[in-house]
Amino acid sequence: MMKLFVLAVVASLASAYAPARSFVTRPSTRLHESFGFDFAEDTYKNQPIQLGGEANYKQWVNKISDNSMLNRKYNVIRRVRELDLLKATADNGLLSKLEEQGLDLVTIEKLLPLIEELGLLELAGSNQQLLVNLAAPLLVEPAPFLIPLLAGAIAAGPVAFYGASVAVLGLDAYLLSTNAELPFVGLSAGVTLGLVLVPLGAVLAVVGSALASLKK
């Protein structure tokens, strides 16, 4: 009898210190794109076919409007003619100054195989839309003001491009050191404008190096 009593006491003590089982259920983390709504499972049943994807929408807009903002292409030739850039190039002697620096037709012919080896033509062909609608306006629209500056810099030689590169990069460094901010938005001027100034400074340095190599 005594043994049974001792066993009962030991069993009760062991159960008292045993960790209790947790019956708390964890919430399910399973996600549904439909958010529980049946109509959100198949969008093509609840919207016009023209809105089913970016490609379909662009094709539909192109059918109803030939001059829409969505599919409009920048007309490079027309803008060059309207801005009279060929006359500006001739008046400033841009081509003759390039030839004086050593960039003549013979040099250009030597560069053509290198351009093909680097795959630049293939790269340009696969990014026509980006070049026409983004790069071309950035080059053509300010060209009436840039051509005289470019002609003067080419006449001065590589030093002009090196100096411009140092000035541009120095401006960005100054903005960063002074913690200058853009008005109204409060963003760092050095970081924000540096997205343009740093690549521009690098391009100017490369152009200066290219002109210096042509002189050799």
C-alpha cells in the first residue's frame, strides 16, 4: 500500500513539472491573388480584350489613333530640318574642325570594324525605340545651342574636354560636400544631379582622350 502511495505521489509531481502542450493554432500564411473574390481569378472575363496586357492595349490604341502619345515616335529627320541643324553644323565648321583634330574619313573607316566587333550596331538595332524616343530628343533638341559650344571645344582640343570634365565632376563634389538639397522636394542635389553629372563628366573625359589619341 505504501509503495502504491509513493508511486502516485511521484507520478503527480512528474506531471506537474512536465511542459504543457500548446494548443494555439498558428494563422495560415497562404496567400491568394484573388483576395477571396471569384471575379478576380480571371481578368479576361471582366474586362475588354483590348485591356488584357500592355501589348494588346498598345495595338488597340494604334488602331484607333495613328498619332497617339503611347505609340508616337520622335521624328528625327523632321526636327533636324526644322531646327536647321545641317546649316548650323556647316556655319560653325564642325566637320572641318574635327578633321583638323585628326578625325577624317580614313580614321572613320578604321573605326568601322571595331564598331562591328563590339556589337554596337546590333545593340542599336535591338533598342531602336529607346534610341528614337529617348536619346534622339536629348541630342537633337538642344543641338542649336550645343553645336557652337562643341565646335569651340573641338577647336581648343582635348584640354577643353578635360577641363569641362573636371568642372562637372567638381560641381557634383561641391554639392555633395555642402549637403545641398533640391528646392521643394528636399532630395540631395549631389546625389540626384550626380546621376547626370557623373556620366557626363566621364563622357567628356573619354572624348578628350579620344581626341588626344587622334593627334598621335
